[in-house]
Amino acid sequence: MTTFRRPARSFWRALARLVALSVLVGGTLGVVMWWLLASLGETLSRVMWSLPSLPFNP
């Protein structure tokens, strides 16, 4: 019966590793998406400000 403890321990270790990996990948993807959105918004606002025909330009 002692052989059933090792797979459970390794299973929990693999589960913890999977959770850590998913958190790491999710955080990296979130940072990349946030950076992409920030750069896209910056370029969009720059294009909006450079266009003189828009009424948003004072």
C-alpha cells in the first residue's frame, strides 16, 4: 500500500507545476496583451491627433 503514496505525491507535484506554469504563461500573456493594447492606443491617439479633419482636434 506504500506504492500508492508515491504516485499521489508526484501527481500533486505535477499539478502544482502545471498550475505554476499556467499562472506564469497567463501573466506573460496578460502583460503582452496589455503592452499591445497600450501601444495600439498610443498610435491610435497619435493618428487621431495628426488628422486635422476630425472634430476632436482643438
